[in-house]
Amino acid sequence: MQPEELVIISGKGGTGKTSITAALAECFPSKVLADCDVDAADLFLVLKVTETQIAEFQSGHVAEIDPEKCHHCGHCATLCRFEAIVSSKKGYEVDARACEGCKVCVNACPHHAIEWKEAFCGLWKESQTTQGTLFHASLYPGAENSGKLVSFVREKTRKKAVDEGIPLVLVDGPPGIGCPVIASVTGASIILVVTEPTPSGYHDLERVLVLAKHFQVPTYILINKADLETSYHKKMEDCAAKFGATVIGQLPYSPLFSKAQQKGQSVLTAFPTSPEAETLRSIAALLKQKMKMS
């Protein structure tokens, strides 16, 4: 049986998406977690993780010049449109941060002095947490994320759920509408967009709803920090209706989320009887109904 997959995203950063994900995780007793915001993964900060598996992630290739074979002719540097091949006292070298992996230099070198090596862009991890298994990742400094690492993390998470008969995959997705977000929502059962009532929040909500409609994934909206500017509520409801989405709930601006983070906990763990916790439990119950989960 294939698990349901709830992906929590936001049109922009800073809306409280990860805090909401950590809190909702406590409302689903059986799930596997994935942090697909690999550019700035932080779900582990509020789940007290114990890393059980760590491995490098390979994505693409990078050129590397063998100094013993290189004749210093400079032909490769002339052809490289990315200026990734530089001359130094040691001869010609490839700046791995600038190399786009086009392979022109490898094919054009008359002395076969340039090797085509696998590029490792970061680490993926499997961890045990207070809320079950978490798959997450981190990119090396300067490494790019094309969405391949996100897809890899989701694949690992789904396999874990299928192998162990776990009914839900809960994904903390990245912000924005780029490749990492597309890799997060493709094939999802349901999307929850966390937004805020600000000009940038409204603008980016509209963009992410266009994306969600394109992939035909049922989409619901949580307005966080809802009391910052109530005049945006009607605009957001109208925007949701325009793209076939629904506003499922609201949360006020609350210092309890920051206080919970300082304790390394979710708001449901740190403040289980708070109005914020009760609201999140109600939202989780509605999401369960939408996914037809008992």
C-alpha cells in the first residue's frame, strides 16, 4: 500500500513552515519525516535527532586536470565559457565551484589530460527523532541544488514508509517555486501552504498556488501570524478560490513558537495546552479527513 504524502511548503521563507511541520508531526502517530529544504535544513533542530546513517550524495560530474599529462597548451582554458579553468604556478587547474560539467574541455583536450569525475555536493542522513525516522540532507558550501537531492530524500522516505507499512510521509518542503519545490510536490497527495498576511506573503502565495494547480495536487492554506494585517485575509481567500485551494485555518503571531525553538521542541511539546496547540490539532484533524486517514 502506498502511503499518503503531505508536503508543507511556503511561497517565501520565514513564514513558520518548519515550526508548523514539527508541531503537526505530533498529531500523526505513524509517519516518516523528510526535510526537503536541503539548502537550509532545520527540522532537526526541534526534533532531537540521533543520526543513524550518513552518506555523501553524488550529483553530476566535474572536470579535473591531471598535472602529469597536461602539456600547458591552454586549449581547454580558451574553450571554457565559464572561465572555470585557470592558470597558476602549478599549471592549469579547474575551479570546481565554477565548473558547470559541460565536458567540453574533457572532449577537446588533445593530450587526454582532463578526467571526468563524479561530483559530490552534500550529505544525506537518516536520523531517529522523538517523532520517528527523519530523512534530511545538507549541501556543501557553494554546492548547487537542482532538485535531485530533494528527490533522493523523498525516495528514501517513501521506501521506508512502504517497507514498514507506515501510512504517512510528512515533508517539510523548501520555500519558493523553484526546482527544489517542484521536486517536493510532484506526486504528493496533498499540499499545505503556510503563508503570512503581508505584501510579499500574498505575492508569493499566488505564485505557489499556480505551481500547485499545475501539478493538480489538492492544496490547503494556513495563514500564520494572521493578526499582523487582517485586511489580507479576504484577499488570500479570494486568491485561494481562484486556484482551487482552500484556507484551512489561521494562527496568530505568537512568541510561543520562538520559545519552543529555544527549548529544541515543537510548540505542541513545549506548550501542549496553549490555544496555538489546540488550533494545530484541529488543522491536523481536518488534514486527516482530506487524506481519508483514520
